Amino acid sequence: MIIATGVELRAGFRLLVEGASFRVNPGDKIGLVGRNGAGKTTLMKVLAGEGVPAAGTVTVTGSIGYLPQDPRAVDLSVTARDRILSARGLDRVLRELREAEEGMAADDARVRDRALRAYARLEDRLHALGGYAAEAEAATIASSLGLPDRVLGQPLGTLSGGQRRRVELARILFGRADTLLLDEPTNHLDSDSIWWLRDFLRSYQGGLVLISHDVKLLEATVNRIFHLDANRCLIDVYNVGWKAYLAQREADERRRRRERINAERQASALLAQADRMRAKASKAKAAHDMERRARRLLASVEPERRPDRVARLRLPDPAPCGKVPLAARGLSKSYGSLEVFTGVDLAVDRGSRIVVLGLNGAGKTTLLRLLAGLERPDAGEVIRGHGLKLGYYAQEHETLDPERTVLEHMRAAGPALADGELRTVLGSFLFSGDDVDKPAGVLSGGEKARLALAMLVLSSANVLLLDEPTNNLDPASREQILAALRRYTGAIVLVTHDEGAVEALRPDRVILLPDGVEDVWNDEFSDLVALA
């Protein structure tokens, strides 16, 4: 259970939420919604105990399972299986059991006796934690999230960012916490995994607070809605499911509009009467009272709600370049003994539009990182053509320095521009005032996405490598990036699970990983996008 009392949230000096009080009880499944930058991720961090409110208190009873948007810093030498099992402490017990087994085979009798006693104690502990059935349960959850057994045996450092995030999600779900706090859990999931997650959360008995732009996930799972109103700095609580919330919110807005119109009409009549009475000195006091009544009447109704601001997203005007600004020949990449892909050839022609498809773990992000020069291939080469200006959008935003401010990132991207010009660009991406002085490490996923896109605008790139560019964006911002994809005249290499992004791109070619097969795009490939 979580109890929030009088919570105030701020981002720097900017007020996000004021005086919020609510409870999250067992069985509550809450959709936390609002536009990018409204404070959803900030509130989630506070509920998880990883942040503190500017005012008010948050009291937690029971265990919390928290999935942040960004992968946490963990020991990358740990295997994926042990990371998942650590949610219940099973990793340590199983490791110590293996050590006890080795001790039981020792020549020294005293070592064997200690190992036997330890083994018996550890077996009791393993039984209390669910035994080997719990290990099988963890494997089932992992497999349902697209993590097969061969991946579970690999160190985290050999996995892609998307795979590591799915490991963290599997760990949270396996942990059986009393309350789950999930921030965009469907990022990096294929369609089958999303279907499984919907069923899991629908049947989950504990509390749930869910941030997601996946409307179908919200429809299937939540029974309450917390709407963060960025204009009023309030949390509106709706004790209904998603579809009923949409209808009720619209009805509430119509009611507020009627109340506001009636109040304005009555206040106008009172003010007009006060003006007529003010001409006579004997009625000056009565006129003053009418004016006060009119002001109180107007103050009693909410002002007209301003529409949410939407980032005006655009992509850069591409610099001139040669016919083939970027190419790759015979690219191969392995992590340890795991071969990701081998022998990939690619020619990115001027203005071409290419989609990279493949199952999770097939190496889509790795291919973009090789093309961007952030990793070196084990074999093959990346060929930079005449006039190449490259822009890379990373799905995990690892190209952002968490210590540098928003404005400092823009200065690095556009060193020839004055701060005033940089602030103008940032303003179109909804960064204004003190927002530009926030370090990138405190930004929400949506804000990081907008900053990364703003930096691309200054790049004059003629080849864009885009890795899941619509992740973490609210519906209005997503529509903006889709429109920007349609307008951009440079070359694009796109990795995405978003069918709308592929439709907006209108690709002419497709690369299928891990085989590296290149083909002309046709609509039959569309069915693979959500599965990839």
C-alpha cells in the first residue's frame, strides 16, 4: 500500500504537482497519464523511494517492484538468469549450493562435513523461497518476454539494451512485490510479449501503477486513472477504467465549460448593474458589493483549460552529399561466444529509406551502433562516403551525458549558434526557462527523446540512424515525429516496433537480421514490424 499526503513535485523551480493526496491499495490498477513533461516519471520515482517530494509525505507498506524507464547500473558480469533470480534471493542460494556440492567432493573430511551441513541448510532455504519450481517460474516469465534459455545464460554485458530492459522487467514480475510501479513496460517488447504482459497484469493481485502510451495495455489492465494536469499542476483521480475515464473527462470538461459560461454571464450582469448604480452616491456601497460578488463568482469556477503544448518536432535539412554517403561491407559482430550477425552488406544511398527488421536480440541496435562508429565490428568495414553528415538517435539515449545540462548538450550540437538561438530551438521542443539548466540525468524518457531530437535538428545530417524514435512519446508528440519522418529528404535507417513509424517512412528497402538479407520493401513485410 502507498499513501501520499499533500505531495508537491518540482522540476527545478517549475511546479509540477501541488497538494496531491491519494492511496494505492491492493487490487488498485492505476494508469498514470498526462503529456510528456507533466511529472509522471518524477512522481513514479518518488513513490518508489528513489526521489523525495518538495513537500508532503509518501508512506509505503509492503514491498515495491519498480521498473524505471532507463536500465539501472548493475554488474554486467552477472548472467541474465541470476539477475532475474536475485529478485527473491535465489541466485545467492543456488550459487552457495553449487559451492557446497564442490565442498562435499573434497578429500578433507572436515571440509566435507561443513559442506554437508551447509547444503542441508541451503536446501531448507531454497525450499522456503519456492524451490526449483521458482527457478522454472522465472524461466517461464523470461521466455514470455522474449528471453530464451540461451540468453539467460549470458552475462548482462553481452545483451542489447532492449534485452537488459526485458531482464529487469522479468526480475520485477518474478519478485512478487506487493505493489508494481512500471514506467513504459512495453518498450522493447514484441507483440506476443505485450499480449502476455497484458494477461499477467490483468490477473495480478497486488497494487499497480502503470505509465504507458500503449492504449490497449491501459484498456486491458487499469481500473483507476490518475491524470497529471500540467496546466493546473494537479492530479485528477478517476475511479474508472480507461474508456470510462476518457468519456468522464470529456463530460467533466463540458460541465466546467457550462459552469464557466454561466458564471461569466451572471458576473457580467452584476458588473453592468454596479456601473448603473455607481452614478448615485447613495448606492456606491451597493455597487461595490456587487463588484465583489462578481469577482467571487468568477473565482469560484476553473478558468478555461489551455490545450496541452505539443513539441514542434522536425528533422534537419540535410547537407549535400555524394550518391552513397554511407555503406558497410561484410560486417560481423559477436559478444564472447555469441555471434550476433555475420557478413552484413549495406549501401545507404542519398535519400534512401531503409527499415531494419529482426527478432529481439538479432542485432538491430548493434548494427546502428556499428554504422554510427560507436562500436567496432569484429570483421568487415563501415565506409563513410563523400559529404556524409551522420545523425544517430539512440533508443536508450546513451549518447546523452547525464551530468551535462540540456543547454550544454545543445551547445555541443550547435557550437556556432548563440544561446538565444539554441533556446529558441529548445522552446519548440518544450524546453523553456529553467528547464534548459536541468541535467540530462533527471529528465524523463519523453524529455530525453525530445532533447535528442532537438540535437538532431542542429546536425544538418544527411543520413539519420533512428533506433525506436517513437518510444516514450505521448500520442501528440508521436504524431509530430511521424510527420517529420514523412517530410525529411535525407536518408534514414530505421529500427522500430511501431507500425505507424514504418508507414510514415514509406521505406524502399529492408534489411533482415541476423542473416543480413537485403530486399526491396513490400507490404508483406509490414506484418513483421510489431513482431520484430
